[in-house]
Amino acid sequence: MDRDQLARWKALAEKATKGPWAWTDTEPSQWGKEIGVIRSGAGLIVAGQVTLEPADGQFIAASREAIPALIAHIEHLEQGT
């Protein structure tokens, strides 16, 4: 990962709907995965009626807070070098 990639990810995170996000599974689909929605902390639907494994939906929702935190941590570590 280089600084350009980190800057692109940071820009994406800054433009995304504010978090935290939460995965809510609603019902099993015919494919054995859950149909659910990803909502922001304000209740806005970020992704609706998506078919995912529950763990994938939870990962996507958690990444809204994790990615900015990881970027900030990398930037903090780079300031020390």
C-alpha cells in the first residue's frame, strides 16, 4: 500500500454516509443467504435489500468505522518516521 492508495481510501471514507453503520438481516433468501439492509447511525438506508452472508453484512457495516480509524492510525505512525 502506498500513500496514493491510502489517500484514495481516505477520500472514499470521507464521502461515504456518516457512520456508524449497522447490518440488519431480515429473512433468509432462497440462496441460503440473508436479505437485509445496512443502515447509518441516523437510520438512513445505506444499502437496502442486499443478499449477503450475515458475516459479510456485518463486516461491511463495521468497515465504516474501522477504515477511517485504521487510516488515522497509519497516518499517526507515519508521523513518527
